[in-house]
Amino acid sequence: MKLYRFLTGPDDSSFCHKVTVALNKGWLLHGPPTYAYDVETRTMRCGQAVYKEVDGEYRPDIKLGEY
């Protein structure tokens, strides 16, 4: 089955580390990163879609971060 996650975070090194952890767990990048201005916090936010092929059958209760 193919799993999909959308990682988000502030535009700083913590976001880069979050994506790096996912890549080292076997997740693959899906498209380019996105950036948006958060008016409420007056900061830039980042997003990156990732996916991973795993054995098994999809269930809505799967905890994607555990893969």
C-alpha cells in the first residue's frame, strides 16, 4: 500500500530535521516544498508531502508517523 503524509512546520531548521527524519525512515519526497505566510504568528510556514510504499492493507486508524 502507498502511505501519504504532509509535513508542516516553521521555516527553520526544525522543519528540515523533520523532513530528514522522514527521509531516513524510507519516506520519499512528493513534489516540491511549499511556503506560506502565517498572518496570525507573522512567520513563514513550510510544508512537504512525502509518501512510502509498505506491505499491508490500508486502514483509517493507521498511525502514519510510526512507519
